Amino acid sequence: MSEVKEVKLRPVVRTSGWIFIIWGIVVVVKGILDAFFLEPESEFITIKEWIRYAGFEIIYGFACIIFGLVILEFSKRVKEKIKKKIEKSFEL
């Protein structure tokens, strides 16, 4: 005997989009702070390398934000709920 269960799908997709957006904002802020306000954390890293790394952080953060926005746009096309067939496990 199998049972049918409704599973919410759209909230899961939207949540993952918001996680990417929030993470991207955090990384962009950290990159801007590293580029303009903070100094290198180690003595052997030059300012040029430090700013290059901060630029990487900023680009990575913007990529996460854009990816999160794409996921949110995609979530509009996803069904709200799906029906999933659940098989009962074998019992002795």
C-alpha cells in the first residue's frame, strides 16, 4: 500500500535563494572593508595582493547575489506543492 503526501517545494527554493543573497551581501561588505579600510592580516602579504583578494571577494559576493536573484525568479515557475508517493516499508 502506498500513501500520497503533499510536499511544499516553492518555500524550499525561495529559502535557498535568500540564503545566497544574504551570503553575497556579507561577502561584498567584507570585500569592501578589506579593500578600503582594513589592512592585511599577515606581514608577508603585499597591499597589491590584499586588494586583489578583496576584489575577488567583491566579485564572488555579487555572483552569489545574482545567483540568489535568479533562484528567486525561478521559484516563481515552481509548483507550490507536489504530491509524492510514499511506499510503506517492509515489516515482519
